[in-house]
Amino acid sequence: MFDETENMEGNWMKKSTSIDFMPSEMQNSKDDSTYMDVGINGKTFGIGGLSRRMHEAMMVVATKQFPSGIPEELGDVYLLYSMDASAKEAVKVAMDSNGYALNLGDDESMQDEGAWGQIESVSFVDSETGDVIKGEDGSTSYESFTDAIAKGGWEPGDGFSFVVREIPSRKKAMDLEALLKALDPDGTLWDEAKDKGMLLPGDDIGSLKELATDCEQRVNSAPREANDEFNVYRGGTSMGYNVIQRSSLLKASRNPDGSENQKTLLHVMDSLANHGCIIVDLTDEDKSPEVAETMSGMWGATGSFFKQIGEGDAASTIPAMGPAEGVGSSHAMVGYASFKDGDNQFLETRISRTDGSLLPKETSSVIGEEGVKSMVDAFNIMSEVGKDIVRIATAASSDEAGAFVTVGSVVSQDEDSPSIAGLSFEEATVSGVMDEDTQPSDDDIARASILASETATLLTEEIMDDGKPLSESANIEHDEGQVSMSPHRICRYSNEKGSKRKAKPSEIFGAHTDTTFVTIVPAAAVSGLEVYDEDSLQWYRPELNARKHAKSVDPKGEMDAKFPWHSRYLIVMPGELLQITSRNNIPAAVHRVVAAPETPRLSAPVLLRARPGTKMDVERYMGSLDKADSLLLETNDMKMEDIHSSLQ
């Protein structure tokens, strides 16, 4: 714990006594923050090294954005961002160790430099001794990071201490691991739990059995209470809560060399790993409205189907839900089902690979051929988005693991440099061209990033089931069925039984994870999808976040005549298969459906799964086996259908 006294020899934290610096609009808003002052010692937190790493990472991105040279006027901007971001990370760690977390609300500007707290008393310190060092102008203290850079000559890697006041924060609930340590200080209960096969916080997930256990435990530990739209969590201000444009996910938006765009990669990983989902704007803020119009047609077909089910005998014309023939999996279903006295109604549809038609074929007798076409078109739109997100997440995880890094893989073209073309690293070492301590060059690392994206693309085309036949050029063993493993499920959720008891929302489709790469849920008119946010440790309703974005894009509702606002958006959640290919960086999203008594909720998710007859080939899709974790190694050479079965 920190001392609650102002002593810059150490670190300290205390409640603030003034909020005079805050913008008036924030002071007038509903604010449940506790404001804290924090003092950070640069030596203790290793801020110098952290700032160097952050600046180096930014320079890699900047070099790709400005291949002809980074504009001189941006130099100080990158320095300031490095200093501020490093300071913020140190403050996060300090607050976390004292049971607090930053609470920046819904205002994205609060993430900006200097906006998340009042910086003062900045001093340079020796990273080894902690002694205060004078800046270039001879000063030992600066009023801001800007002054420390402009007057003191701060550079990335220089250690610094500082004070930040009026930090909006909230008290954190004790997490499960901390609670277990408090209740079981000698580890007796911990040992008993391990003997019973339980996966405990902090344990690595090393097998498919452990992955299934972890998902079950996370589902069971999620709270069951439900809130209405006014009280549910709508997301925060980190990048991961932002809506991403569809065009940013395309392969065409990668860097010129074929590696993934760093900004997009960070956005996708933050959203999926920390918040359980990412919101995609299909229209790029209404620049491509035709995609939303297609999704609007799908919504019209969905509404028409359930209206006719409720008003007549249409249900008798649709086969009851049962095993789907021609898929090659016992887990694939197709048909209509109703549960909980009609509160939950589902139509499970699938695409025929042979002709692209929709199954069950009887669906056309209810929604017509145009309705069927809109369903197929919407499935294709959603599956392509899902494949792009899986490509980015898998490539990012392979890149982080260094799965494709090979020292000397790129030969220097300098006239005097030794050529090792055609030699393996071992051969080059033996020949004396390299030694064993040779580190990968920037070109080696760049090549690895390119390969990570290329092979992740291959995975999305060969393993993920988008309803299309596998390309004849795919040189892999496969025996896929004539019907897609990935269903397009249209749903109607109501809470009529709940309305007879009391008028409040309740969990109508319980918490669970999906055995998918991703589950793609079109944002609905009536919110109700909730994802358990691993960062904020509460249920997050992303459709409300999407609704807020729609109002900012089209505040006057000028596009409402063409399509409803929600037709713009997809909510994409990671499944258990992506947890495998992301090397456990992205946990499968725990999610549920909450329904209010007033209005039924329609939904139309696509569950993007794997082609049953294909095999996981780690080296082909994710690089060196030496860099694979034990979970990934277990799946190597397994049929995707067997992986699916192991997780049930």
C-alpha cells in the first residue's frame, strides 16, 4: 500500500481536496468518482524503460505511416504522448495496488494528455539510484510534461517522477484471485480445489479440457441480476469501446507491406480481450449505406417470420429443429423451436454449399424468396466481417509470440554485407556468417509480421466455414459436408412470464460461451445482448453504445427513411476457437440475453464455426511449434469437429 503522505522519496496516494481544474460540463454531470492525488517515483515504477518501449512502438507505426520521413513538427507530439502514456500506466498500477481504478466516464477526450489528471512537480531521476537529476536548463522540477520536454530536454528512456492530482477513480471490487487469497492465506482450499480438477485464477489454460472448464467457471461466476437500459453499463472511454469502421478491417487496409495496421490491430485486441466484443459500423459512418439497406431487408424478413408464426399456423410448415443432414457434424441443427412457453423462439438456418440456398427450404413459404435472399446476403456480409476480425486477432497473437521470426530471413542488400541466401540459421551459424547470439533484424521482424497476416488469412479461408465450398486451390486434407457448419439463427425473446410477476428486465437466455471463432450479432432495435466485460467486471450492453454512435453520425435521423439506425452495426464476440488461435490472449466472451416485459427482442446472430472435415495445422496457420502454447499444441493435427466435440 502507498503512504497517505506527500513524500516523493517513496510513492503515495490520498483523496483530493479540490476539483477546481475540472471542466464545468463534467462537474455538472452525474459523477460517482472518487478523486485521488498520486505521487509516483520514477525509479520504483521503471518509467524510463517503459517510456522508451512506448516511444519505440509508436515510431514503428509512424515509420509505416510516413515512409518518406516523420514530419519534424510531430516529434514533440510523439514525445509528449510517450511521457503521458507511461505516466498513466504507472498510475494505473499504483491505483490497482490500492484497490482503485481510473474512472474516466464516457468522454473520450478524458483520455487525452493532461485531461485525466492535473500533472505537476515533474522531476528527472536516475533510473538506478532514484536521485533527482537536473534538466538541460538546470531545473530540478517542471510544472508539466510539456515543460519537461521543451525546457528540460526529456527523451524516451529518461526516468522521471511526478505528481498527478484530481484523478477520477472508482473503488474496485475484490477480484476472485484476491478474494481467494484473503479467505485461504495458507493455500489449503487452493490445493483441495486443484485436486478436484478446478481451474484457478492465474492458472494457464493448457488443454481443451481446461479451456472448457475455464469457460464453465467464468459463466457460473457471472452475476445473474439484470438492469434496465438506464442503469446498465454502456461502456467506457478506452479505445476498445469505440466503434470501428468496416473498411478498417479489410485486407486492403493493411500496411503497404502486407502486415496488419497497428491502430486497427490494437483496437481489435483491446475490444475483444478486455471487453468481450467489438462494434463494427458497416456503413463507415453512412459512406456505404447500401450495406445497411441489405441488413434492413434481413430484419424485415426476421420480423415477418415471427409475426406469421404468432398469427397463424406458419410454424407447422417449418420442420422442427433437429440434426442437419449433410453438415458432417452431430452438433449442427436446423429448423424451428420454441421454449419457455413461447418466450424463446428460434429458427436455425444454414447455407447449402452446393447452390447457396437457405435451409430449411420451407422458410421461403413463410418469408418469400426475397426474404430468403436477404437472409443469405446478410449471412455473407456478417461472415466476411467475422473472418477479417479473426485474421487480425490471430495475426496479432502470432506476431506477439514471435512465431514467424527467423534470424537472417531477410538478406541485406548492402554491397559489403555477407549474403546468406539459401542458408538456414543453423547453417549460417556453422559457416561463421552468424553467431548464436545474433538478434533478429528489423527486416526479420517486419517479415514475421507479414507472414503472420498471410497465414492468418489462410486460416480464415481454409478452416472457417463461411458457407462456401473450399477453394480447389486449397492444398489441404478436407472432407467438408454439403451444408455449412455455421448457422444463421433468427430469434425472438420475450419476457411475458416476467411481466406477470413484476415489470423489470430478467435474464431470458442464460450466460454462456460459444464454440465458434466469433459470434456476429447484428445490433437490434431493442437492446438486450449483454457481454461480461472482463475489464470492468460487469455486464456491458454494446447495443446502447452503438445507439449513441448512431445519434452522433445521424443526429437528425435523415437516413431513417432508408434503413433503421441499428442496421448499421454488428456486435462481434470471440468464441472458444478464437481463444485457441489467439494463444489465450482473447477469452471466449461470456454473454447472455436480457429481455424487458414491454417489448420483445428480435435477434439474428451468425455463429461462425469451423469446417468439420478440416484439420488444425499449427505450422501452416500460426508458425513455429516452438512458439506454440500447450493448448495450441494439443489441437495440432486434430480435426476441427473433434476440437468442437472436446469443448462441449
